[in-house]
Amino acid sequence: MSSDEYQRQELGHIERMIIELERLPEDERIAVRENPVMNPEYWRKRINVLMTSPNATRLVIRDAATLLQRLARIAAPTTDEPHATSAIHQTASKRST
């Protein structure tokens, strides 16, 4: 298997996992991050390894960059997520004391 074929295969696998992460309701995304393969950071690291490979083609780098953008949307906290809401309430409580 050539390096390009391997990288394309890896990107395909990563994309399938990103699709699974995108399917999760936002309130479940935080909870499942306890599992390393459900954590966007795990996939970001794998994508970066592919992008920085000396054999990475422009096509691989372009597709990898697109996947990084999708991961950024998944990982971006919203005010609807319990974690973000909790932090807001904690900050407000500290200010009122």
C-alpha cells in the first residue's frame, strides 16, 4: 500500500468517526468524551500527524483541513451544554458574594 493510499484510508476512517460524533446530541457529547475515541482532540491529533507527514499530498492536506473544521464545530461549547452553563452560573455566584 502506498503512503497516499494509507493516508486516504486513514482520512476515510477519521471521517466516519467524525460523522458518528456529529450524530450525537450536544448534551451527550461532553459525557462520551471520557472515552478517548469519542473525544475530538484524539481525532485532531491523528489528523495533524497525517498533515505533517513528509509524504502528505495537497489533496490529503486539503481534506484533513476540512475534517479539522468539522471537529472544531463539534468541540465548540455552546451555552446549552451543561458544562458551559455550569461555568456561567459559578462565575455569577462568585460575583454576587
